[in-house]
Amino acid sequence: MKIRIGIVGAGSFSDDFIRLFLLHPDVEKVAVADLDPERRKASAEKHGVTELYSSLDEMLKESKDLNCIGIFTQRHLHGPMVLQALEAGKHVFSAVPIACTIEEIEKIVEKVKETRLVYMMGETCYYFPDAIYCRQKYNEGAFGKFVYGEAQYYHDISEMYASFKHSGGENWQRAAGIPPMFYPTHSISMLFGAINEYATKVSCLGLRDDFHTDEIYGEGKNFWDNPFSNQTAIFRMSGGGVARINEFRRVGCHKPSSFITGFYGDFGTYEHSILQHTFQRGISAVKWGLDKQTKMEYLDELLNSEAYVADKKAGTINWERAQSNMEYVKGFCAIQDKGRLPKIYRNDKPFSHFNSHPFLVDDFVRAVVDDKLPPNNAWDAARYMIPGLIAHESSLRDGELMEIPDLGGAPEDWAKLEYTKKDYYEEDVK
């Protein structure tokens, strides 16, 4: 089976995905749809795409052979478009989030369950080095029982002015004021995906944005009457532990924007601060025979770029360079298994978002081709998004503790996408 995918939205984020889908050995066609004729033209000239449409509606009506749709539009438009594509019988890859209402998410989950079409949310942070590390070590039992974790997505709104102005037009603030907890999947997926649990309750507090003059946040200023630029949520997890998630849009820091600060079990702890990643064994691990001694490990495999390795060997770590443009995390980290990617992806060219893009594309393609359940499937995506929607309601009620509905896990008879050495690509032949 070959993939024939229509990309909806030809903005800066989708640009790299158009390139990667075109390069993949199991993809034979990529089409593009965008409301803006200039963006359609630019995409065609840059990537050599010849099949162009003015909208998703036109693409679904006119295209004769597309079997997949990729949604890269404004985040609050995803839900209806995902449903429209599924109802047209297409497998769907969408940028985050899956949707912005519980009703839309419920409909998507039901449609995927009914049709067995593949839905995958393009959650970049699932493939970040710290998320991979915590997921692997937790599954190995190195942490013991999950006790507490912290993750965050820090992205100052002023950095996003240009993109919102481009897509939102004269009234761009109406879309820019989306509640931070309506976009929580980066930080939530890093923790929840590692422990394979879901949130049951939440208390969330928000910072009312009455100290800036850009008219983005506040009642009557955006589609959601959202007054909060920053929100902090405390979640009770299904296994009994606690997770803290920060979603900040007024914050004086740059990169990394998404990361796990700490991941704590009763036997082991991971902590992260800019370029320092550590794993510790505690006294409990020694007492219960899991380890012979307490210890601290420094995890260079989470920062394995050529620049970092060379500078560390020379004893000349450049902290200014590290914090300004993150040179030390460009290229694949050792913990990222690039060997299972198509050969054409396996170079050290820095992909966006900690080199997650090629893994996202390959997992979606493999899931469709092999009829497997991908990471960040509809059920995972629901468990990453619904907690944020309820958290926002809690912040509107000044932190009231609220129950979080759960749509359950994926069907047990749908095999999950997993990789063994025999599954790795040996050739890149169209």
C-alpha cells in the first residue's frame, strides 16, 4: 500500500511535513490545500507539488485517489476538519490538538472506533529526548511507582504575533487569545505518555492578563472570553500520583519551550535543567534491593549533538550558545533511534522540534500501511486534551477541584505499532 496524502494548510509548520512526506519511500503523492493562493503557489514552487486545492472541501470533492489527510490549520479548527476527513473515509494526521471541545473529541474517538481508520495527533514532544528517556526507564521499572512529575510548555505570545496575524487577519487577537490549557498536549503527553496513566481530577489557577495592552486576553477580547495568559494545573493521576502542568504565554524564557522538569518515583528520579539531565537512585532502591547504592548519573545521551560532544571533550562548554539557539541539541540524540527511520531521514540535519518530525511522519505512514495503532492515537490524544479543557473550567472557578471524564483506552484487538530490528527500513525505493 502507498500513501497519498492531502496536506491542509501550507503555513510554516506544515512546510517541513510536506517535504518529509514527499521523501518517504512509502508515499507516492502529496497534494496541498490552502485558502491563500499565494501560499499554495509558494508551496508548489518549493516542493514541486502539482495538485493544489483552495480548501479541504474542494480537496475531498475533487481528489480521486487521496487516502490520507493531514490537518495543519489553526488549532481551534482541527476538530471539525478531522471529523470531515474521517467521514470521507480518509486516514488522518493532524497537528495538535485533536480538537477544542469534549463533544468533538468524543465524535472523533467514536468515528475512529467505528471505521478503524488511523488517526494520529502530531505530538512533537512525545519524541523529545527527555520524554523518551522517562518513558523507557519507567517501563523498565527504574523509577518504581510514579509519585510526582512536572512538565511545562513556555511559549511567550509575543513570539507568535506574526503567525496569528497572518492567519487571523485584522482581528487576529480573537484567535490568539485561546486559553493556554486548550493547548496542553506538549507538556501533558511528556508525562502522561511516560506512565501510561490518565488524569482523574484537576485543580487549576490562572493568571489574569490585565498588564499588557495588545488586547489578546480578557472577557470579550477573544473567541473564548478567556482572561488567562498563564495557567497552572495540578492533576490526580489514575495510579494515585500527582502531576503539575504549566501552560504559560507570558513568560520571560526562551528555549527549551517544552520539557520535563522532574519525574519522581519511589525508587528513582529524573531531573532536567537546560543542558543538565540527571537520574538518581534513592535510599529506597537500595533498601528494597533494586540497586546496591544511591547514585547520580549524568545523561549525555539526551544531548548528543556534534557541537556538544566536541565542546565537552575540549572542556569549553558554551553556555551562552546553548541557551540562545540550542546548538547543543541539534542533530539526533543518542536516545532517539534514528536507525528505524528511512535512510533518507537518517542524517544529522537539524529537524524542527528536537528532531521529532521524521519520527512523526514515519509512525503515521507505518501505522496506515501496516494497519496498526500509532502513538498519539485518538484515545491517547483525548487523554492529553480533555484534562486541559477541564483545567480551564477549574481556573474560571478559582481552582475548584473538578472530575475529568475519560473516554477509555484504545481497543485491545487493535495491535499497536512497535519496532523490532526486522522492521527497520533497509532500502529507500519509491
